Amino acid sequence: VKLNHRKLLDGMLEICGVPPEKFRTICSSIDKLDKQSFDQVKKEMVEEKGLTVEIADRIGTFVKERGSPLELLSKFEQGHREFWENEGSSG
């Protein structure tokens, strides 16, 4: 999923368990997915930026999704209901 909306991305990171103080640094890693594989980005998030493997894997479930915007919206509504109910992604 390519997200170009920081509030949505912040909501995704919050759901995945990323500490708020690491949002910007993890966003900079995620931005590298255009040029690097997820495994490379995951390694950076874990080894250089201090995320746990579990949190990095949760991020992977979001960023690996493919489909049209409506298909993705449907998947997230069904499988990631907490994304839409998350207070951190409102406003």
C-alpha cells in the first residue's frame, strides 16, 4: 500500500505498535520501499531503529497489500477494524 497521507500512516504505525516518538524515523524507512525490498527495510527498522521483529512484521502486513483503493479499503475494513476505530488516526 502506498500511503501519502501522514495521519493514515501514523494510524497504521500506532496499530502496529510503533512508539509515537519513532513514527518519523520509521516513516523514513517505509519511504525506502520504492527502492528496497521489505526485508531490507525491515532489517533497518529492527537493527538500526530499534523496533521489535514483531512490530516490523505487523508493518509488513500493511505495506505488502496490493489492489485498487476500493479493494484495499474493503480489506482494511474487514481485517483491520482497529485502524478505523483508532483515536490516533482521527482528526
